[in-house]
Amino acid sequence: MSALMWSVLLSLVSAVAYAGGAIVQERVAVAKGASAPLGDPVWWSAVALNGLGAALHVAALALGPLSVVQPLGALTIVFALPMAALFVGRAAGDRTAWRGALLATGGLAGLLALVSGSGTRTPGGGERIGLLVVTAAVLALLLALARGSRTHPALRAAALATGSGVAFGLGSVFTKAVAADQSDGFVLSGLPSVAAVVALSAAGLLLSQSAYHAGGLHAPLATLTVVNPVAATVVGLVLFGESFRMGGLGAALATGCGLVAATGLALLSVGRARAEVPTQGKPEAGDGAAAGRGARRRGPGRGHMATPPARR
């Protein structure tokens, strides 16, 4: 297989790993709250899945362009929602969800077909510092918005998920830069970029954990899944010299494909949320009000991954 095909394959497996990590994170967030439960092995399994996804993502970035690898990462939500139905016992979704999945997959396939190849340059040290400063400012602004929206959980979750998507997306940008730096052997000058990758990845993980706690799985995952590739692809086109086939027409078509994929992701989230509405408000027999909340989260009578008890 060509390097591009290996990149696509690794991106798909990476999306599956990230989807599994997101499901486990959301379950832990329901049980433990927004803080990272460092003593909980279930939470560390989510970290391990995210780590596997990140390792595969790095390998994909080393073989292919950002404008291919990052959009394919949006398949995380396409994989996550059926996996949640299989392993956590949630409903599979209505027709809206299936239409959304088809639109998202079709839009991403269109983007993949329009990419011309890897970039022709690597951003220099000054560009990387400037990019990191801008990223830090954007994350600080989103954190301030989330902090000021404590009484509006949906807005708080959206701000946190957007921050997570930005952090993960820019982490991929610096990962691509590191891969380019080390293509001819280990280079000490690439260590600051490695530190940036670690910091941005940790920020993305913690922000997503808080977003799942504030808004559940669907809306935050859809938000960060759209923001992540958009942020990284824009930087890839600007700083790495990546391009689309057919010049300006190709760029316009790629924008249209991106909008189709984003619409599909939104429909997928709405359809999944609707599928869970009948479950809500039907606590299991003998449950009190507090148990009713747990039943709404799990769905009555379904096989599901047990929510881990709180450890003291």
C-alpha cells in the first residue's frame, strides 16, 4: 500500500480508539464529576485508549498530510455512537442519526478525494511560537467563557468542547511539525514542539472530561470532533503549504464537503439524543428519585458497562 493509504488506515483505527476513550470518559464523568479521578483504573483505561489513538494518529501524520488525517478524525463520533449502543446499551439512533452518519461519511470521503498531497514546507520556530501564543489566548478565552457559564450547562459544555477541539487540533499540528523535524534523524531543536504536543494533548483530555460532565457525550463530542479537524486543516493549509486538487475550485468543493460533514455530525448527534428520550423519565421499579437519574443515564433493562463505584 502507498503511504497515503497507510495514513488513511491508521487514521480509521485511531478514530475507533478515540471513540472508545470518549465513551469511557463520559461514563466516569457521570460517576465521578468533572475532576480527573487519578485513582480510578477505569479512568486510566480511557487514558490508555486515548494514548493508543494518539500513537496511531502520530503514525498517520508521519505518512500523510494534515488535510487528510484530521478530517478522518471526525469519524470518531460516527464510531462512538454505535459503540456506545453496543457496549453501554444505548439505543442505536433513529433515521436522522443514520442520515447524519451517511452525510458525515460522504463529506469526509469528498474531502479525502480532493486532497492533492503532503505539504511543501514546515513552519519555522517563529511561526510555531506565534501559533502557540494564539492557541493559548484562544483557550484562555474559552475557559473564561465556560467559567462564566456555570448556570448554563449547554453553553459551558460547548465552550469546553470547543477548547478541547482546538487543543487536540493544534496538538496534531505540532505533531506533524515534530515528524517533519525528525524525518532525517533526532533533532534537539524539536524538543519545544514535543513539549507543546504533550501540553496541548493533556489540555484537550482534561477539557473534554469537563465537557462530558457538563453536557453528556453527544453534543460535546460532536463539537470537538468538528472543531479539531477544522482548526488543524486550516493551519495545515496555511503553514504547511498543503493544497487541494483543482486549485480554487477544489478549495471551494472541499469547503462544501466540510459543511456536509459538519451537518451530518449535527444530525447524527440530534438523532442519537432523540433515541434516548423515551428512556428518560422511566425509572426502574422500586427506584427513588436519585436512582431515577441513574436510570436515565443507563437506560432500563439494558446490558451496560457498570458505572464504577466511587473510591475513597
